[in-house]
Amino acid sequence: MSLDLGPLFSQHPLPHILFDLDSLRIVDANAAAARRYGWPVERLQRMSWAEILLPCELPALRRFVDGLPDSAEQGPERVWREQRADGTRLFADVRGVPWTAEGGGGDGGSRLRLVVILDAGDRTELMQARREEAELFSAAERVARVGGWRVNLATGAIARTATAWAIHGVTLPADRAEPPEGSARTSLASTLDCYPGEARETARSALEACARDGIAFDVELPFVDLNGRSMWVRVTGAPVRDADGAVVGLQGAIQDISASKRVELALRASQERLQATLRALPDLFFVFDAEDRYAEVSDPDHPSMSHGWPEKVGRRLQDTVSPELAAQMVESARLARASGQVHSYLYDMSTRDGSHRHFEGRTVPLEDGRWMSLVRDVTETVHLERRFRLLAESLPMAVFESDAQGQTRWVNEQWQRLYGMPEPLALGSGWLQGVHPQDREGVRRAWYGSVGSGERYTHENRIVRPDGSVRSVRVDSIAVRRTDGQLLGRVGVVVDLTQSRELDEARRAREVAEQTQRHQTAFLSRLSHELRTPLNAIIGFTELLILAEPTPSPGAPTPPVRGARLAYVRDAGKHMLALVDDLLELQRLQQPSFNLRPEPVDLGDALNACAAMLDPLARSRGVQFDVELPERSPMAVIDRRALRQVLLNLGSNAVKYGRAGGCVQLRVLPGDSAGLPGWRIEVQDDGEGLSEPAMQRLFQPFERLGRERGDQPGAGLGLVISRQLAQLLGGSLELRSRAGQGTTACLHVPADARARPGIEAPAPPSH
């Protein structure tokens, strides 16, 4: 359908299109539109506006149309992407107005819009180029850490680029060119606060001179950003003038130069250290040109100078030293150039203070035929070499010296005493005769094998002295060289290792014994704990079986055999359980963590309590207790539990092995314990007594002196445990006995166990 829009529409040089807003169908188009899109006017009039736009633009077009008229009035300018009939892409700036049938014909029911199309290709390309240029500039800013800034002198406000803000410690959001209001300081005064100390005044002076006189500046200053991070920056600035030439602002750049500045400062510090090191070194070096003239010196005032530096600089070497020394130095320079390596030489000469000194020179080749001579005063070294043998004679160790072939040429007196060999017999290879025959060949190969290499020699072997005694020794030797590297010989020492070896063997034996003891303790502990459970079960079930036995009828001739056997099993189980308990107690006493808790104990009360606890056992054997105490109540500060256990062990032994129907005497007498005031507690029985051989075996574990076949229970550990407890209490335990005259156990305890080292003091009473 074509509307008659008049000649202005059809002949207008700009493309015009009239289309329906609802269907997007093109109602009419002029010739300029046909030329732009490459379709005839008739073809365009059968097309839709959507066929001209790229498909990706259709959602935006629909939103634009649906939002009319507001979208046309308030929306941002948009460049639409289009396409020609041949597929060429176009960019269009479309401007339109509503068109009604009343305003220009057409169907009164249609919503039409007349648009003019302006080509935006050049503008789009320009905008793209500017965008790419901005991105490149931004990338360059980030890489070089350079940011721009501008100051408005009228307001004092500062505008910065994103990189400039980043240098100041502010990261801008992606959608902002300036930080949010109040989030960062933007005034000129606050910016100057970022420069510490004297740098602030330097920055202020540069800005004032630029603002006042239009003087550009370029300075490098320390800088502290808004987050407190220290750096170095380079700041450049220039004036901004108005049409009359007056300075109305400042603009410039700021760059983070921390990395390069650190390198610069490190290089400067390194150069300063190098100069200080050269001044501090005792060596002196000269640099000579290709004609052997003095060019440089490390220290003109060095004491090794033969003449003042003004008398040497620029002059030939041959004119300032003896012909012999000059020839030696020039030859050394030639050899150094030829080999490319350092070449050494020795000489002596008089210095400008008149003293005669010995020197070592080292020649280093340089570029352009130049060379350097490093001079070191070795006078003291020469003197030390002369005094070496005198010093070695006074050393308390064996010292020897050999030539470059490994032949001994001198040994000190200590060496001769160690080997038992006079010096004449030790010279050459005679010292090998003092080496143990089984070690001699190995020592000979090791020694002479190391001589030529110049490596450090260390070897351990045995020697045999003339009296036949064997000693273990370690030989340490180092090469002695001249300053030019030539091997002169060796010097070494011989250390007697015999005593340290013996100590090491003793230590290893002690460690093995301690390890064995630990294993034994662990085994006993595990075994004892494992045995308690089945033993308790055996005893418990045996007791139940005994209780279940029928009561014998009155007048029965003998008790049933089964009950007697059950009692035997029960007693044997209790015996084994007592043995396990004794093993656990013995193991506990051997632990380092076993501690005693001393407290005041009335010894009389302790003896009476012991007699009371043993009374049932004593009654079964018809034994009576006789307790004798001094008039003054005997008191001791001692571990109550340990004392009670010792007394019960001694008392039970006295009851079990004393005479049936006899008497056991318990006495407390004044005495001493290891030189300390204390008490002597005696437990005496009237039994058969013990012979001297039996007394020797008495304190061995599990030793019952043949009583294990008797009717008295026991494991042979009571006395062992008692003696260990007595020692832990700070006392001792001993037994006196004679065959047929009974046995007396004497327990010595201190009056105050806290006086013994390792005894823990009692805890204070609680309230």
C-alpha cells in the first residue's frame, strides 16, 4: 500500500519510512530509503521493519514501540544495527514522529510512525575508535602505573583518573569515574598530606610556583596513600591557562615508581657498601692501563704504598719500583692475560714509612689490555710460619708436619709421648710402625692417597705403644699451600680417642640395660594386669563351689574330699593373686612417677595399728605382740602409707616364720638414717633364724629360702618391696639373724623425710 505523502517525502535526500507500530509493516518508503537498503520502493512496501534490523535488535525495538511515547522522549540516543539487501551491515540514527490518517491520510485504525534515518556509521566508528583509544590509554596507565590529575584553582578540587585514584589507595567501582561523595579526600590540601616530612614542603612549593608563575615541575617524592602504604611517586605538573593567559588550573600526571626507586636505592646502597668495604679491606689494589701505567687505586693513603699516589698516577710501573719487581709484575700480568685466570706472586719491599714488609700479589686481567694487581700484606703470615713449630711444641696435643710427598719431617713432643716413639724414628714413613698391624696397610693407603689431592685427611685407627698398650686415635690433617696454590706439605693433629670410646661403650651398655629394664617393667605390668582377671574369677567361683558343698552330718567320720580340694584351689589362687599384687607393687616402685607424701606420723600409733591388723594372723599361730615405745612419743615426718606397708610386711614375716605360740617384739629406738636424726624400728621374732648363706640370698626377688614348699603363703617379694620402700623413705632396711636364735628386722627412718632430696613436701591442709 502506498500513501500519497507528497513530493517532499518522495524526493527528500534523507531516507524516510512510514511503518505500522503494531505490525511493524512498512507502509511507504522514499527513493532515498530504497537506495540505502538496496531494495526497490515497491519491495520495501511489502516488507516489515523487522526485516531491515538485525535480529538481535528486535527485542529492543519492541520495547521501544511498547513504551511510546515515553520511550521516544526519555530514552537515551541509540544506534540501531541494520542490513542491506546484499547483507552489508549499517548503523542508523532513527528519529520519528507519530503519523495519523488525519495528519496525512491512511487507515484511520492504524498507528503509524514516520521516521527519518540518519547514517551513523562514521559516528559509530569514531566512537569505537575513541573507546579503543580510551581502553588502550587505560591499559597503558595500569601497566605504567601512571595516572592523570587536574586541579581547579578556583575551587581547589582535584579530578583524577582511575589509575591516579588507585595510586592514592582508592579503587573506583567499574561504573564510576569519581569515588562516592565523602569516601575519599579530593582537596589539594588533603593531597599534600600524603607526602611525609620534607616531601610535603617540596610538593607544596612546586604547586605554588606552577600556580603563581606557571612553572612546570617534575619531582620524585616519597608518598603515603590513604591506606597508609608507603611508596615513591613521580609527579609532573603544568599550568592550565584561560583565553587571557591567566593560570586557572594545574594538570599533570602521577606515577608509582616504587619498584624502580627501590632498585635505585638498593644500587646506591650497594655502591656505598662496596666503597665502604674497599676502604675497610686490608688489601690494596691498583689498576694499570695497557701500557702498564698506574690508572686507579683503591686507597691512596693505604699503608702498603711505597710512595704517595700523586707520585705514581700516570707513570709507568718500571719507573716507581725496582726493576726486578716490575719485571715480576709485568710477567704475572702477561700470564694472567694468556690464561684468563688469576695469577699470584710473592715479593717484599719497603713501604713509605720505612718498614720492610712481605706481600702477596694477585693479577687479574681486565678488558682493553688493562689489568689489576691486588696486594696483600703477608708479613704476619711469614712470621707466623716461623713461629709455628715453637707454638706447636707448647700445645697439649700431638702435632706433626709432612712434606708435599707425605713424608713426616717433624713431630712435637706430645706426639712422641702419645706414640711412645722418638722423633728420629717417626720421620719419613717411620711413624707407620706405631700403627696397629691390623690397621697399618689401610692407614698407609688412605694417607698417601690423600697427599697428592690436597684434600683434608681424617682417619681413625689404633696405635700400639712400646709397652703393648693399644690406643684409639683420630688423625686430622690439612694441606699447606703457597699463595700461588702450590702444595708445600701438610700439618695435622692426632687426638687420643681411647677414653671417649670407653665412655661411649659404657654409655651404650647403660642404655641397653635401661632399655632392657623398661621392657621388663612393661612386660611385668602387662602380665600382672592380664593375670588378675582370671585369678579373681577362679577364686570367686571356687568360693561359690565351697559354699555349695553340703554340710557334713553330725558324727561323720571325715570332711568330704571334694571340699578340701576346692579349698586348696582357692588358697592357691589367693597365693597367685598376692604374687600378682606384689609384682604390681614392685613395678610401681620402679616408676619415676612414684612420689611420697611426708606427713607427721606417731610411730607408736603406727606400731599398735600394725599389731592390730596382724592380730587375726597371730591368733591363728598362737603368737603374741609385745610393743615397746620410749617415754616420749616417737614422731616422724614420713609417708604414712609406705611406712605401714613396710611394717605389715616385716610383722607378717615375723608371725609366719616365728615360733608357733611365741612372741613378736616391736620396738622404737632413737637412731639415725644416713647421717640424719631419726628412729630405728625393730621387729624381732623367736623363730629358727637364718644361716649366713641364706642371709646372702634374702633380698633377691622370689627367693623364699626353701619355704615355698611349706604351708606359709608368700611370693618372696615382700622383703624386696620393703627394702625399696625404706630407701624411698630416706632410710634403710637390714636383717640380723643367727640359726636357732630368731631374726630381727631393723628399719631406719629419718625424723623428717623432707630433708632427703627428691621427697615431695606435704600439701597444705584444706579448710
